[in-house]
Amino acid sequence: MSLQSKGSGEIPAETVRVARAAFPKGSLAIRVRDELGPLFTDEEFADLFPARGRPAWSPGRLALVLVLQFVEGLTDRQAAEAVRARIDYKYALGLDLGDPGFDFSVLSEFRDRLTGADAGRRVLDGILAGCREKGLLKSSGRARTDSTHVESSARALNWLELVTETLRSALNAMAEAAPDWLTGVSDPEWFKHYATRAEDSRFPKARAARDAVGRRVGIDGTRLLEAVLSADTPPGLVVLPEVEILRQVWVQHFHLVEGEVQRRAPKDRPPGALRLVTPYDIEARASGKRDILWDGYKVHLTETCEPDSPNLITNVTTTMATVPDNAIAGAIHADLSRRDCLPAEHWVDAGYPTASQIVAAQQDHGVALHGPVQANTSAQTSAKGGYDQEAFTIDWDAKQVTCPSGQTSRTWSNRLSQQGLPVIRVMFSAKDCRPCPERTQCISSPTRERRELRLRHHDEHHVLRAARTEQQTDQWKNRYQIRAGVEGTISQGILRCGLRRSRYRGLTKTSLQHQLTGAAINLARIDAHLTGQRRAPTRISPFAALRPAG
């Protein structure tokens, strides 16, 4: 299938006449086309198609169909039918009234092309480019970011279901690739245990009996892996994806103890960032936040927040569920910088800002990153009258620290924290600390003989100190209220586009879904801006409104 551009992109006169008559007040698709013009061109997606072959349906139009599909929550069949039957869609796409459209399967094929080239961001960027030309997107303003969890499209499995389904999936793949060989190595009992899905099985309720079933599955899977790795195995079985998944799951959950297959203890299993949770979505990971536990991914939405223009989503980042928020701020700023969407102020919640992130945002991108920083939780801070770091005087040039009693430090060395972050370790002399009359206010442990400090490097130390001081003021707290609006964006994405559950399997396809979700929300907000719809206020109950000030 090749790309062959068709038409000038202008809306046929008859389509315009009929659309104006059928929609005298307009519709979202019509208003967006009138305001932003053709959002996508075929040339933007030329690299996704070969030079020769049967002509493809216009990829520029398909990109817009994908966005409109997410705006209205349509299935592929419904979206294809809308292109054939709805006048406002033909107007937005610049089609003749008699254009037959395309088969619904074309949408799935086009999504696969976007996924293969990681081109989902082009769709969001195309809308942002149109908004910038019309003055709807302003740079160097304010932006805000928040994240939410995304559940995998695959069913959540408990441990017994996981290992059983993984083995069953491998058996099914081998049955298609080498049925005769599998028949020879299979145990007759396997047909009883693995012919149907694990969720249809009735596992025992007693703990001992369930452990016995788990050991049996482990033994069966180990036997199958040994057979696959033998010399007489048909070529191609070892490289089956399902066999590799089986091997990974068994390495993560089983090991040999004195020649017997045993389940690994919890502390002997790999960390959550590496551990598979389902054989059907190998990039999904298990994670948790407060009382929420899920298997899947995490998505970060960044939007503008200016009062005189629509709040547009400028960046969407999808990650593994185990990636912490404080590891993603730098990537978000880099993405915004590449697309000329960097804000002057970036407002986030407590999960994002660290001293290093605040410094990097300012030095690398000129962005002021605002968000509640972690409080000082040292024992001296908690104790009334204790000497925390603020009580010490630091001479950065001399690399020396003076304590409240006037004693100076003896060592200053660069180290790594438990999180692998660079810190400065400062130690005082035991000869000075042991007889000090202020010892109980300075050293919390009765067995420790001298005071030790762990300092961040110069810039990070001063940034964190300034942030903690500023965030105690009423002025900063009032300014920080701007961040709360992004919660409404997440709610809109969930209710309108199903943001919190992946439609597809794999990180790349899930990321494409989220890029299209961001594009769809932008079109909905542009339409609301054009029609003068007021933004919904924060919901406050009548009783809560009676709360006295202060």
C-alpha cells in the first residue's frame, strides 16, 4: 500500500452548502475545521508508507478520524460509518458527499503504522501547531502536570493464575508450531490441567493445597523448558515469544532447591520493575499508590493554564507503572522544549519535585518548577529544640561546617545516598562532640559519639532551603491552587476517552492511545472555547461553603 496524495484539501462546494443547511449552528467537527483548517497533511505521514503499491486512503484524513473517534468514543466500525454517513465528518475531512469512505479495518492498520514508527505524538503536535497559528497556544506561560494509573487491557491475575496461564500460553504456541513433538513430550495430565483458561479452573481454597498446585505447575513448566532446550527439539521452538515468556516467569518465581522445584521466597524475587504480571502484556507492571493497586502503566498529562485561552494538553507521557513521578520531570521538560511548548512556570504535585529536578529545570530549560518539596524529617527536626541542618553554618568555599557550639567539621567527602544520589558527607570529631553540653540536642542516638551531616550539593541545598521557606507562605499556597485544575483534565480523560484503562497491549500502543486522548481533549476544549462555554468551577458543597475563613 503506497501513499498517493489526492485533492487540494479544499472542502467541495456542495459539501459546504449541505453542511451549512444541516448544521445551522455548526458542530464540533465543523467548528474545528473552520477555525483550524486542515490539521494534517499526507506528507506528514509519508515515511509510514512504501513508495509503490495500492494507493492508501489519505493518512492526513485518517489521523483526524482517529482524533474525532476518541472525541466521541466511537468504535472503529462506528467511526468508519460516520465518515460514510455524517455530513459534518465529510465537511471536516474535505470529502465529497458521495465519498464512500473506507473499511473499518483501515483504522487498525493505520494505528499499527503509527505505533511502528512511534508517530502518535505527531497527531497531538499537529493540533498544537494549528492552535499556535491561531493564537490559542501561548508559550512561556504556566503549565501543570499530574499522573494517573492505567490498567492493562489484560485481565489481572493472581500468582497461581499467572504461572498456570503462562504455561498454558506456551503449550498453545507449541501446539501450533510443532504438534507432533509436543504430543510426544506432554504428560497426559497436562490436558486436564492446561486445556482451559486458568480463570475457569477451581483452585483449592486451602493454603497448603494451593501451594501444592503451584509446585505442580512449577514442575510441569520446568519439565517443558528442559524438553525445549534438548538437542532433538524442532528448530524455531526456542525462539517462540511464549516460550521466552515462560522462561522469564519461571526464573522469576521458581528455583531448584536440592534438585526439587520450589517457589522463590518474596525477598528472592526480582523487583517490581522487572517482574511480569501477565503473559499477555509483558510490559505491564504491578504498582501501587496509597490504597490503589493496579497492573499496567502510568500516564502524565501536561496542560497550559491561562485564564484567557483554552487549557490545551501540550504533552502526554506514558511510562511503566513502576516509574516514579520524580524521575519523569526532566523527560517532560525535554519533550516540551523540542516542541517549543516550554512554560515559564510548571506546577506539579508533591510526587515530582526534588532538589535536583528543580535545579535541572531552571538551568537546562529556564523553567521554574513549583511543587511541595519533601519536608525535613530528621530526628533533630522532630525533637523540640533539636539542632537540625539549619542550625549549622556551611562554608562552601572552605568545605567546612560549624556547629551551634562553634566546633568545626573534620571531614568533607563526596558520597552517594541510599537512592544513588550524590551527597556530601560531613563529620565532626568525637573529641569535640563527646563532652559538648549541647550533645543531646544535636545527636539523637545515645550510642553515637559524633554528629554527621548529609548535605546536597551547593545549588540543590540552597534551592531546597528556599523552596521549603517559600512554601510556608500564604502567597505561595494561593498560587499553588492553580495546580488543582489538572485533576479535572484527568477526570475528563477518564469519562470521555477511557484514559484509565488501556485499549491495547504493550507500552507503545498504550502510549498511542494516550496521545490520541490528549488530541481529542484539545479538540473538545477548542470547541468549548469557540462556543463560549464556561469552565466548570470547583465543586464545593453548600455546607462546605459556610466554613469560616482561617
